[in-house]
Amino acid sequence: MQLTEVPEVQWHRLGTGPEAPPPRCSHTATAIGSPTQVYIIGGGFVTAGRRGFTHLDDVWRFDSTTTRWSRVTPTLRDWKKFLYPEASPNPNPEPDPNTNPKHNPNPEPLNADGIATGLPGAPRVKSFVARRGHTAVAYRDRFIIVFGGDASSTGSEGEDYVNDVWALDTAPGSGAAASWTLPVCDGTAPLPRRGHYATLSGSNMVVCGGFVDSNPTPGYPGLLQTAEATPLERYVRASLLHRDLFVMHVLDLSALDGASRNPNPNPNP
């Protein structure tokens, strides 16, 4: 064992100006760009006399050069295909890209209702869903990828764990505002969860651990669906949940690489 001297480290309280994010917990803080900017996404807070958490969907940016906060209001843009590696790449692609979105190089942007019209499997949401206990990783010094969390309604006594994936483009180019993309992910996703951890390995987001619902969504591969489970069935179910929490789940983010090289190859008219 070797002892390495660590230089003295001191905390300094920065003057950040009048604008700042409201108090919160279980949010994410992701450093990205050069000079470094830190993006705060989501989180929650408790109000005295009210049950449960109030969840947030806001995005804030801290500029390390000016030491100032600014609120970011992303738009909702088109969607992309991400891949959990165990999924097959579709051995029988259809010739018409409009009927096979995986092979469509230029997916349509979402319309006013949050729908990518004419594309099977497109997301049907209007904005990033408020949550806490999620994770975020920075990709290609431009994108912030968010996974999971608790998205239960304000004041709810229960929890609503999710396993969706969102991509925040912090630098779309051409003077455009930051934008959210809700990818359609192929393959077997991790169980919905919060309080997990995530890291980036190459072009892959690796997710592990966290809290999951003891009665996960029906249809999760391998989980028992019987309403009245025997002791053995309950043991098997618990074992599967336990196993899922200690599995490294990997999501390939390379679908974003083209956007990294070309900020906006198909700008909207």
C-alpha cells in the first residue's frame, strides 16, 4: 500500500446571482461541454401537510465560467432507435422505410400532439415526465441520457417507477434550443426502478441496482403473472427481481453518433 499526499481542498460558496433552481432532492446533476456546464434535471420535494413528493420536470444549467444559473426550456423533437444489445437487428427489413421505422434514416418530427405520425412504435407524449430518483449520463459531450425514476403523481402515497429513456440534446446547432427526444428502445429493458446507478462505457449506458416494484408490470420476461401466488411462486418472483437488480443492463447509444457529427442534417422547414 502506498500513501499519496492529497493537496488541501477547500469549499467556496459561489455567488450565483438571483436566479437558481428551487430546492429539491433526488435530481441529477450532469457536467457537459467545454467550458463545463452542469445540467440539473428533475427531482422532487416534500411540502408540509401534503402527502408524498411533488416531482419536477424542469431543466437548469449552471455555467462554470460565469457562475450563473439559467433555466432551459427544451422542445420535444423527433425520436431515434436505441438498442439493448440482446435484440436482433431485424433479419427481414421491409423495403419501405415508412413502414419500418428502424430502417428510416429520417424519422418525422413529432406533431403538436406529441405523435410521430405514420411511424409504428413512435412515442405519444408531449413533454419530459416529471420524476425523481432517475439517473443521467453525458454522451459525446452534447447529449444527456436520462433513465428511470419515480414518476408518481403529486401527493400520491404510492410510487410509479418507470424505465423510459430520454435524450436531452444540449447543443442542437443552428441556434436552436435544447431539445428532448424520447427514443424507442429495442430489446429487453431493465425493470422500472429508482435509486439505481448508471455510468457510460464507450457508447453504452450501463444501469444497475436500485429499487423496483415487488409486483412489476405484467409481461416482463420470466416473471410470474398469477394473482394468487404460492410460497414457491413468490420465492421465484423475488429471486427474479433480486437477479434483475444485480444485472448490468446495457443500452447502446450509438444512434446519436450521426447527430454528434452533424448538428442538424435535416432541419425542419
